[in-house]
Amino acid sequence: MQEIKVINQNLSREALFHALESAGIQTNAYADLIFDHPAYRYTNAEKEISIVALTIYDLGLKKGGNFKQIEEAVQLSGYNCCPLEAAPYIRMHCHSQKPAAPKTESGHPPDSILIFSKPMMYSDDFPKGFYLRNIEGTRWLRAYIASDDYFWEPETQLIVRKL
């Protein structure tokens, strides 16, 4: 697992959206709900984080797991959740990603990469976090809604923070 350093540029809302647009990165309506929430911080003190990409299986969850099980496995493996505000910078940093099919059924899309972070709020009606997707050459930063007991498969790819 390769460690990658991601720089938090502490951009304002306008500058961040300009940077995403300039990079050709799209967002979905769920992402807008997170970005528009008053608790979302566009700037914070952390200048840099180290991340690694792995699978839920790599964390020891051979049959997959729900959020709490994944969170426990992340911590037991010596990693941590990514700050929610780091997601746009992670997307801008991650240029190459396997292309995905444009349409998926409900559930976690295949070939997407979950940015594992703590939700801003625990509600089944508000997005929990972000995932990365490459649809026909377009990079996406998408947010998702899932219940607390939603089950991720063991081959689900995720990005966690390296301590």
C-alpha cells in the first residue's frame, strides 16, 4: 500500500469549486448538500494528511462489514478516518482511476473508491461522505446516502488516513 501525501490548500468555497471545475471534476447533488451545510469547514488547521488505499478485505473483514465494523477495523489496523473536508483535495490528487460503467443499481458503485470519513451527521436522509468515481473519463467526487447498517462488500476499495 503506497502512502500518498495530500495537501490541504485551505481554499475558500469559491476557490475550491473553481479548482474542481478547472480540474474537470464533477460533483453530484448529495455532495452539494454536504458543501452547503453550515458545519462544513472549507478551511482548517491541518495542512497535510497521508492516505493509503486498500480494501475492506485488507482490513481483516473477509466478508465485508457495516460502517461501525469498518471503523473498528480501520482503527485496529493503525489507520484513521479521513477528514471530510479532505475529500475534494483527495479527488484532485487522485488522477488515475479505473473507469466504471456509467449506470449502476442502488448500492455502492463498482470501481468506485470510498473516502472513509466520519459523517457530518448520523441521519439516513443526509449524505454520510464521499466516494471517487471515473465515469467515461470524467472524474467525480460524489457523496452518498446509506443507513448505518449498510453492508459494504470485502472488495470495496477505500481510502483511509495513515497516522
